[in-house]
Amino acid sequence: MTQQPWKSFKVQNLQVEVYPDRQTMGSAAAEQAIARIKQMQRDKGELRMIFAAAPSQNEFLASLVAAEGIDWSKITAFHMDEYIGLPEGAPQSFSRFLCTKLFDLVRPGTVHLIDGTKPAQEECKRYAALLAEKPIDIVCLGIGENGHIAFNDPPVADFSDPYLVKIVELDQACRQQQVNDGCFPGLDDVPTHAITLTIPALVSGSHLFCMVPGPTKRQAVTETLSGPAGTHCPATVLRTHSDCTLYVDQDSCDYERWT
């Protein structure tokens, strides 16, 4: 059954859909992403997709896993960021998260993982070369509590970044979110640096699906939708993309401001 949003509205180019809760939101976002994947597979066969690794994506990813009719063997999958310095196999690794939640279950034809245990500069070059081989078709992402997309925090975000992949120092708000999400026991346990796809790499995707549930994201969603676009809230760049939908629930969006 097609999930209908409570409210829908546009801010510049950005389509916003509001759902009553995160489960409904994740299912609805997945339903639309699945339809797009199937349509693009009919039209062009092979697809290249980028996925975010975060608890905010759980419901969306579970719905993708349960979907029928996707030819995962014709999908090349990437992820968007990884910590530097975690031991191999660490449970907080984003590559491990996505393997557990998605890749090991649906078996994409090709999976390219960022390896945060390798020399970081060399790994950035390797991963950027893989991304640059062909255009990206679909990006499935979220927004951080500080407005970041991937690990492009406000201090390091660059809408005109010359790189596809780079090393970044994580700001304290970003690191604290990892504690808030239950990924690390305390702030001192969170790595200080990471490898991330840049903003130009993310918005190069033809179709963007952005899932942002929960009360801790309410301020970030408000800043994404209001005021001028800029790196003070990196997610504001989504308002300029030609085909991006932001999926929120009633906890994450003060939707009455825009409807």
C-alpha cells in the first residue's frame, strides 16, 4: 500500500514529505526509492548508488532489504564516510554497519568500501577514482544534528570542493551525536578524524533520497529549510538539487512553519 505523507511542501527545489512516525517515514522513503531503482534498471540496467550509515537509516534500509523485484546484482554500491583509526572489524565502523544492515543481505554486484585502517590520503585517492569512473545515479543520505551531510561538518564543508573524497577533522557536535546515537560510550571514544565524500560528490547523484527522523534532528531540519544556503548548515545545499526529497517525521520537522 502506498504511504501518503501527512504534509508535503517545497522549499526552493527541495521536496519535503512529513510522516507521523519514523517507521512510516522510512517505509515511504524506501517505497519511492524502490520505484526509482526499478524504473532506472528498466531504462539503463546497471546502477551506481551511495548509502549512508546511521541509525536514522534503519527503517529505510530494512524496507530495501525486504523489497522484491530489485536486481541487486546490477547495482554498484558505495558508502559516504568512514572513521580513521578504528581497529579492523570495530562495531562502530560504517562499512560494517552497512554490510550488516544491507550489503550482506541483498548482495549488490559490486560493493566498494572505504577502509579507514589504510593510509588515509591513499585511500581517498583510491575511492575518488572509483567514484569518478561513471556518474552516480542514486544517493540515500541523512542529515546530522549539526546539519552535516556525510562527514561534511560546518567547519570543513565546501559547496565547491575540488575533491570527491577528503580527510576531515570532526567537530565536537558531530562527535557528540555519535555518543547520543549510542555508537560510542563517551566523547573521548569517538575518533577525531574521518574520510568523507565531499558535498559535490554527494550532490552529483541524479536522484537524492534524504531520511531524517527524530527529535534530535529538529533544529538541523529547521536550519536546512530556512534562511540562506551556506556551509553554516551544509544540508542547505539540498535545496538547490534538481531532484531531492527530504523525508521527515513529526518529531524532526516543525512542518506548520511551512504549510
